[in-house]
Amino acid sequence: MATVTDICNAALSHCGTRSKISSIDEGSTEANACRNHFEMIRDATLQAHDWNFARMTVPLALLQNPPGRWIYKYAVPGDCIRLRRLNDVPLLALPETFYELAADKDDTGAFVSVILTNAPAVSAIYTARVTDPLRWDPGFADVVAYGLAARICYELSGKEDRARTLMQLWQLNVNAAAAAAANEGSALNRTYVPEALAVRGYDDGLGELGQATATIDTKLAGF
């Protein structure tokens, strides 16, 4: 698996430089550029998709004194970088729980993030801030390398066109890695096809495995 140093050196290579670093903390110009941007691009890439390796499902801690428009107030988990949904139910089968993310103050007056909802005893499904590259899948590490390169390229080389190209490559690789991650899940558990797809005759092939999907003809036959 890639280390922080490996990812930084891949980013430098994408920038077109011949320089390599031995550590992100070594103090060189290249290492300082990587250190200044590494955490920001890591977090931005984590936020960009519901990555399997970073998906957490945890019960929420109930807080007191919710605002009048909501019944319950919960604490946002400390490692949450993006809340995906509440309650672990298939989104296509059941509506997701309505909620609002907001700011509040704790007993010391410090700002904290909270979740406001009318649902009792909920769990949160969220993307956690995973800082250890050894836990990342290879596609995600590659995406971070492109994103880091896009951020440091102009600073190190002055090549604005290359920096723009690298940012486009970051987005393309986010999409590709996200698709690969999504394909790691099983589609056999899905028993509901959205009506917008069904009326267009969409067939995902599950009918061959005993899970029929609706088509225009079958929907019309029900009238």
C-alpha cells in the first residue's frame, strides 16, 4: 500500500518535476508544498464520494435542548467529514430520514456541529476522516496523488495549463475510483427499481436471477 511519501512523490511526478522527497517533513521546497496541501486534498477527496473504506455506521449521542422546530438534537461524530444519511435503510426502498445539519455551542461556548431531526434513536452513515494511507484503497490513493499534483504544480513549476489539466484528471479519477468502489457492493439486494427508470424499460439484468424489473409493458398491464 502507498505511504504519504509515495503519494507525494507520485504527485511530484505528475507535475513533471524530477525531484523526489524522502519525507513530507524534510523541509525541502517540494516537501513543504506537499505538506501545505496534503490534508486539504485528502479531505476534499474523502468528501467527494461515499468511499467504502471510510464509511461508518454509528448510533448518535442525544443532546439536550433542540430548537423548537425539531424534536431531537444529536452530536455529529468527531471523525465525520461528510454525513451521508441517517438510519441504515435502503434508500430506494424507503425514504431516508429527514434531518438538518446545524451549528450549536457546547457548555464552554465552543461551536459544535449537530444533527436536528424528528427521529428517535437514529444511526448516522457517514464518511470518516481516515488519515492513514494504509487503510485507503489503491484507487483512492491514486486520486489523492492527482489532486495533490493539481494543487502544487503551479507553485513548483509555474505551469498553469498543466495545473488545470491535473485538476481535470483528479475529477476524472474521482469518478472512476468511485465507480469501482460502488461496484464492490452487491446489486442483488436491490428489489426496487425507481419509477423514472422503470417507465423507460430499464432492465439491470436481475430478471435473469429471479428478480423481475418493471418495463413499460408490465406497468401498462396493471391499469
